Amino acid sequence: MHILTKWLNKIVNLMMISFILIAAVNAQPITHITLVQANAMARENYPVIKQKNLISQKANLNIENLSKEYLPQFSLSGQASYQSDVTQINIPIPNVKIESQSKDQYKVLGDVSQLIYDGGAIKQQSELQQLNAEVEQQKIEVELYKLKQQIDQLYLGVLYLDAQRKQILLVENNIQIAVKNVQAQVQNGVAFKSNLDLLKAELLKTRQRIIELDASRKGIIETLELFINNPLADDVIFEQPFVQPYNFNSAIGRPEIKLYADQAKLFDHQTKIIKAKNQPKASIFLQGGYGRPTLDLLKDQFAFFYIGGIRFNWSLSGLYTRKTENELVNINKRTLDIQKETFLLNTNTQLKQQQSEINKLKLLITSDEEIIALRASVTEAAKAQLQNGVLSSNDFLKEVNDEDQARQTLVTHQVQLLQAQINYQIISGNQ
């Protein structure tokens, strides 16, 4: 027994250590993240996702309640009354005395009924609850799809800032080299100190740009942390998203399309509900009671009694409104078709715009790369001229800034292209 207790204590201790280690690992900031991971974590953490489970629970409970209508139904009632007159038989019969009923009467009645036919109403109502749940679930998917657009914007914002920072570091490096060269020239008396001061001022300005970019990046990361509910390291690496090859003529796969389809099923099912509720209903029943008088009205005594049989019910008033109800369903279906048609038109228009934007940006990037090659050549020549003392610091900075501007333009166009490609996939729903 002592040995068993000892082993149990060891197991408990190991489990506690494991939980502590797992918690410590989970608390570590994320140092590397992809767009797919960011979207998955944001979806899992988004509060509205919790409604999906509640919708399913609600539908199941409603269906469970409907199914209980197939079970025997019980009712209990009681009545005590006093009436001003009762039926009396005043015909004299020899040796027979017929007692009249008492004016105070009492009755306790129990009723048990079992549904045997309802025209499919319960079944159709259950299916309606399921279809309603599917529509509500899909509405959440549409909302979650909008969340994806927000996460994509934040993610690409960090990529854009990182690309800008990388370019600014190249500018900083060029200016630092220039500072060293001009500093040596000033010490040798072949250059003015003002040239050196101009380069140092530009170097400080460049470092200010880095500070601004780092602050903006930190702000976006803090916002993204709220969405994904996970800490991100300050130097977290955002992996470049891979854009899947896509067909510009592929069908639209947005969650709204499924929502329209689910809503159409719901309207189609409503016609079945209308038909089912106007069907006759039948059940078997058994009534039992205790009171005075009983079923034998000639006995003015308290006694038990019962009655059983088949109950038939057919409400014909629904036939008056059936045509109107079906017409209302058809109007709702036509309205839904118009909404879907409008959505497809707007979506296809957006896709055409994104397709044009993608083609334009690809051409601009090709041109940017040619401009950068030329600007880089000019900068290298200016660097040599500055080192030889035949170019002023101001003229050198102009060439550096021109190359920087060309590279920044390329970075902007590259991120815009990535954004346009991702937007195309988001708008089309084919990811």
C-alpha cells in the first residue's frame, strides 16, 4: 500500500510539472507566424464563433421538444358546480323510484391522448428548425469571412512596414559610408565640414524614419494580438504569404452563396409547412374520472367512470389563407433571387477591377525594377565621385534619395500586388 501511494504521488507530481511546462510554453510570445495561422487563431478567438455551438444547441432542444409531441399527452381537470335546476323524471312507475340529480355536482377528469396521424406537421417543423439553424450558422460564416479581410489588412500592413524598413536600412548604410569618406576628407582638409554635417543630419533623419516604422509596426502587432489572443514577439517574423494560382474565370465560392442556397431551402420548406398544417389530425384517447353524476345520469352517487376512442380533427380555416401564404413564400424566394443576382453582379464587378489592378501592378513592378537598376548605377557613380571629392554631399544625397524613392515605389507596388491578389481570392472566395 505504501509503495502504491508513493507511485501515485510521483505520477501526480509529473502531471503537475507537465502542466506547468505546457503553460510556460503557451505563454511564450510567437516569434514566427504565417497568414494562415493568423487567420485561424483570429477565427478561433472571435467571440461570434461561440454562437455556432449555441445555435446548434437551440435547434436540438427545439427538435427534442417537437419530438415529444409523439409521446402520450396527459391532462387533468376538475370542476365543482351548483346549478339552479336539474333533469327530473316525474312519471310514476310502480315499485320504481327514480332519484333526481343533485344540484351540486363534482367532477375530476383525467385525459390521455396519443397522436397517430398529424399530416407530417411535426416532422416538417423539426426539419424547419434544422434549416433555420443552418441559415444562422452560415450567417456567422459570412461575418467570419469579413474578419479574414481585417486580419489580411493588418498582416500585409506589417509586411509593407518591414519592406520599407529593409530599404531604409540600405539608405542608412549608403549614408554611413558617405559619412566615413567625407569625414576623412575633412580631416585631410579637402572637404568642408558643412558637407559632413549635411550627411550626418540626413543620417539622423533616416534613423527617425526607422523609429516611426518600428512604432507603427508595434501598433499593428498589438492590434493583431487582440484578434488572435496570443502574444507576439517585438521582432516576430511575418512570413510572405503564398498566393495560390487561380483562374480569373472560376466560379464564385463566397460563403454568401451558400447562405442564399440555405435560405432558398428554407423558403421551399415553408410551402411544406403550409401543406402539413392544413392536413387532418387523428389521435386515440382515454378519459377517466371520478365525480357526481357519472356517465349514468340516473345515479346520483359518486363513482368512477371512463371513456375511450379515436379523436379526429381537421381545421378548415387554414384553407382560406393557404393560397396567400404560398404567394408570400414565392415573393420571398423572388426577393432572395434578386439579392443573389445583385451580389453576383457587384462581386464580378469587383473581380474585374482587381484583375485590372493586378495586371497594372505587374507592369509597374517590371518598370520599377528597370528604374532601380539605373538609379543604383547612378548612386554607385555618385559614391565614387564623392569619395574622390568631385561631388558635393548635397548632390550625393539627391542621388541616394532618388534611388530610395525608386525602391520605396517598388516596395509599395509589390505589397499592393500581393494585396490585390489576396483581395481577388477573398472576393472570389476561392482560397
